[in-house]
Amino acid sequence: MKFFDVAIIGGGASGLACASHLAELNKNLNIAVIDAGERLGKKLASTGNGQGNVTNKNMGVEHYFGGMKHLVESIACTTDKIYLEEQLFKCMLVADEQGRVYPGGKQASSLCDSLIADLKRANVEVLLSTKVKEINKSKNFEIILSDNSKIFAKYAVLCVGGKAQKQFKTDGSSYALAQGFGHTLTNLYPSLVQLKTDTTHIKTLKGIRADCNLSAFVNGKKVAEKRGDIIFTDYGVSGNAVFYISAFIVDKQDATLSIEFLPQVSGIEKDIIRKKSLGYEKSELLSGTLHNQIGRAIIKRCNTDDEKIIANTVKNFTLPVIGTLGFDYAQVTKGGVKMEEISNELESKFAKNLFLAGEILDVDGECGGYNLHWAFASGYTVAEAIAKREK
């Protein structure tokens, strides 16, 4: 039987941040990190296409969804770049033109290596390929592991992630650990994910990538807009603009996408009139103006050679959304443990010394580093709360 001061369940971004910061704040604490995977931080190592988009320069609560926005703001918007750069990662961070922040070396795996090395130096005990089956509470927490062995801890921290990307051992089953203490969940949705759409008018476009302005409408009202890549697929659309937009509509009904091709180009009607005067076939009236297959798909949809109708469709090519590609392909989970059930220090209101951090909570952000920032900031907040109590 082993006893720990703190047992952190989940070795992803929030768990690593919590363990690293807590070990730095109080070197006398006996800390364990328990993870179902064979390596800590596997999801973190894949973020930003492996480049490590860890935060965003344009930090603000308006980039987050979920409950208790004032609490999200107090945590996410006060844990700043200095902590990430100097304390957590101990490396220079750089931002791109969209405000996305990366390590100077643009290598997410190096951040994981640095955090894992911190835990080794602090003698944090790491239990890998170990799933927590159950947690019971009397004076301390009794934590039952997948091999039916038990450990005990004064503090337990749930950093178990959500339901997205089960290849990282986050299949949603660990929500039960929080529910065992009376916590309730909001509805769960895959977010930052590819979108399934009506494919009637895009069947010939599979594999084509286009730089577009993408807007999303719900019941006729615009809810989001993003300039970026769209990739046409056999199920609908993918690409960075789609991932961004998805966060605003995956939990909504009657959503429609509007694609504006050639967002910086005007005079399309005149170009079509000129081509008509030169004797172009109807199907080729957008030839050279757009990718030929996209141009033909637009004209086929319009079923006319009227230049005004064609030009309007170039700027407003609509696709009804019928679903997503699901949790296995999503980057994050929208929804989670209700924020009303935790304190300002992210402690459970139902069990003293039980804390929750990261994706398990009903907080998700836009694409661009906001979700990882929440994971780091919430892990940091829990570490501060525990260290304060153990002074």
C-alpha cells in the first residue's frame, strides 16, 4: 500500500502542468501521476500539427465556451505567457500572425520531454499504462487501479481529459470518477472537428483545397466567420477554417455553412460576361478564375449562364451541416462536468480535497491554442490551491 500527498489522475497537459508546478512550489510533497497511456503527454505532443500551439497572444474569455464564464476568465486570463515561458516550459515562445503561440523550436514533443524531465528531477512517481477504476473517500482518497491494487492520497486531482481522440486513452469513461462523487455532466459534443454536410453539390470536389472565407449560420443568423483553408471530402468539409467554425455549431441545430470563394476578388460578373463574348461553353465560364472543378460545380449548381447568379454563388456557396466526423476525430470535447459544481480553486463542492482540471470540465475554446492554455492554466490553479493549503 502506497500513500501520496497528491495523486494526479491523467498525465496530459493539465496533469503535467499541475504536477510540475506543484513540485516546484513544495518540494516536500509526495506526488504521483497516474496515466492510462504508455507515455505522458501524448496528446500534447501532437498539438498544432506537432508544432505545439500552446496558447494565443489574444487571450480573452470571449474565445471560450461553457459555463461560469467569470471563473474561466479569472483562471485562463490571469495565467500569462510569463508562467508558460519561464516556469512551465522554460523556453522562448514565438507567435505567428494569427496570435498562435509556439515554442521557438516549433516542436511539441520537446515540451513534453521538458515537463517529464521536471517530474523526474522532482522525484514525482509516474504510473503508466494504469487506469483508475474507482475512487473512494473517507479520511483520505482510496484509489483503485486497473490491476486492483490500491494507493491512497490526501488530495486527488482529476485531469483525465474528455471524450475526444480515444487513441490517447480519453474515451469518456473517466467522467465516471467525477460522477461517483455526485458531479453531473452537460451534453457532450465533438469540437474542432470535420463537418459532415449535404454533398449533393460537392461530389466532384473530393481532395480539393481552397482558400476561402467560411461563415456559419444558425437559424439564419451568422454565428462565426473564418478565413482559411477548406478541404472538400466525400463526407463534407475539413481544413483549418472548418475546425475553427465547428466550435460554434456542433451543439446547434439547423446550421449552414456559407463558402465565399475568392474573398479578395471582385469583378467576377464582368469576367463571366467577357468569357461569354469569347464563346466559352457554359461549364467553363469560371475557367481560370477558380479551380476548374470548383467552377464547374458552381455552374452546375446554378444551372444557368446568368452572370449575376453565378457570381453570387461564388461568394455564397451554401452547405447544410448534418453532423460531424465524431469524437474519434475531434481535437476537444465541448461540455463536461458542470462548472457550477466546483469552487473558484477548481475544488469539488461535493468532496473536500478533490480537484478537477482541464478538458473534464465544461470549458472548451476556439481553435488556436485556447484549449491547451485552459489545460495549463487550470492545472496551475489547482497546484497553487494545494500548495497554499500545505504551507
